Amino acid sequence: MRALRRVVVVGASLAGLRAAEALRRSGHAGELVLLGDEPHLPYDRPPLTKQILSDGWRPERTALPVPAWLDVTWRLGVAAGGLDVAARAVRLTDGTRLDYDGAVLATGARARPWPSPTPAGVHTIRGLDDATAVAEALPRAGRLLVVGAGFLGGEVASAARALGVAVTLVEPRALPLLAPTGPHVGRFVASLHQANGVDLRPGVGIRGFAADGRGELTGAELTDGTRVEADLAVLALGAEPNVEWLASAGLLVDAGLVCDENCRPLRADGQPAPDLVAAGDLTRWPHPLAGDELVSLGHWSNAVEQAHAAAQTLLRPEEAVAYRPVPSFWSDLYGVRMRAVGLPHLADTSEVVEHDGTKRRLVVTYHRDGQLVGALAANRTSRLAPYQTEIQRRLTDPRPLSLPA
């Protein structure tokens, strides 16, 4: 194992904290610095659009436990402004510099913003402060406008309806969740929204927002020419990786930080950069299920698993094992627990295995070139185990297993 005097973890969210824990558990005894641009200690993000919005959670309940044995130096409320790979140093936006013997890059992603200024009352939700602001505004809202019917937008709509707030949900595609999960799930989720009183507007986008004389939101004009009233809006337009601070580092950036299968960032020449690993939402790396094309996974499970793999590579590069996870993610909509395994968005075909509208149950499998690449279940998560086993088996053994009919 490499004896590193100082390891700097850039990013104090889930991936950064799990990387720090993995480093200590694996024997790193040197200095450990955890750098974060937010003033908060690491917190869990899934509750931001669930318990914070509708269950009355106080922000402190989202805090991730920090073990007493972690022995970390915190640098919070200051962002990384640059990386000097040759000098092995992170430059901070306050003008200071952190030298390292090894570094974990885990700066995550941010909410994709609206391309022009918006009125007061238009929010995104990515961080704790975002969710707290929306939670405070929701009970006073006359009508909420949610732009984007993906997982985040759907959870915001669900939370608002649980509070009795009227909701308009605008989605440019023909169905919710169409890109990540396909039409079967899209139709299922659309029916959930409509059954719970959401004014779902598929196939249209936002042309612009309207405001009163005080600059406060009053509604929006849609691309079909109609206008919707709203005094609160949440933009759920996806995420953008936080890679701008790496612009002069000589690393390969392509819709994210490009890494090899061992979680090592690649230089512009395609070779791994020395003494660096990366984990979490900012990364893209080759995955066998995608034919070794680059994938990016903004899931909780990936942040945890990739952080552990990255820490092992940093400390024991000669023993590095390819990171080939079977991803999983979940969502809760109107009391329906949805969970997926694998990479459903890669599929060229999908098949409904089970559908019971009365019990709000659904099981869908996803295939690429005839091979299973994912499965999703709603209120039937126990059915996912054999599919997860088959996908895991495919990563090491091409022989298929017998799956349930």
C-alpha cells in the first residue's frame, strides 16, 4: 500500500465522505483534507425532494454520520478553483493552495439553470439550501409549476400534492421519464400524476416566465401558446457536472470528467493522470453493459460504490480492480416505490413482465442487442433480485441465467 502523507478529497458530499471513510478503513494514516464549496457538513440528497418537502424534516436530519475515527481536516464554504496536476496542488477560490500526495475528485454536479434570468419564486433543487427554500415556500403557494417530469420533478410534484398544493407539471417529451425508462414506465407514471390531481402537460416546454411589477412569478407561457398561472416554480432540467475548475488541468473533459475503468482521470493524451482518482456525479467511464462506451450515473449507489473503488485504486494502484457496477436507483411517487437495476436507458427494446393498475404494480425489463441491461419495478421491488443477478453475471460470465416469466 502506498504511504501518502496528505490526501485531499475535493467535494464534501456523499462520494467525498465515502471516499474518505474508505481511505481510512484501507489503512491511510496520513493527513486527510475534505474540501467542500457548501458551508454544510456532508448530507444525504434523496430526502431533499421527499422528506424535506412533504414530511417536515428539519435540514439537520439529512446530515450524514461522520465517524469519530475519520480524523479529517474540513475546509468548507470554499470551492476548488483549479488543479495543477504536475505540482500536485489544488487551488482554492479564496487564493490558498492545498498540496497533495494523492487526491480524490468528487465535485459532483449542479442543477441545470434556466438560460436567462427568472422572476423571484423560480427555484432549482440540488442542495440543502435549495430544498429548504422550496419547503418554506410550498405551504403558501397557490399553484406550483414544475418544469421537467423526470425523477426529481416527479418527486417535487408528489410532495406538493401531499401538502394539497395545486401542481402543473410541464414535460417537453411525450411522456414523463421517457429517456431514462422508456414508454411503458412513462405511461404508468403519467397515470400516477393524473390520478393524484396533477395538471400534466406533456409534449410542451416553457417559452418564458411572467412576473408582476415587483418581479415575482405569476406564471409561464408554454410553447403551445397557452399560459399557466403559478406563484412558485421548480426547474427540474437535469444536472451539469462541476468540471469547470479543471479547465487548465490538462484532463480529458467530455460532458464530465473522463476516467478509465479504475476511476483514474485521463489526461488529454488518454493516459491516466498520476496520483488522482475520481468518483460520483462528475465522472464518465467505460461500462461493459454499454459496450465500453462512456456512462455517467447520477445515482446514490454509484456515489458510494465508486468512492470505495476510487480509494482502493489510489492506495493500491497495482491491485486496482475494474469498476463495473450494477447500478441501482429508486424513487417514491405518491406512495409508489419505484426501483431500477442496471442501465435501462441503454435499451433498444423493453418488455412489460407484470402490470396491475389497480395495485399500482409494474415490472419492466430492458434489453440491448437481445441482452438484459436493466429492470424496473414499481411496488414489486422483490422481483428485481434475479435480474440484478443476471446483469452481474454478465459482467463476468456471458452465459445467461433462467429468469422469471
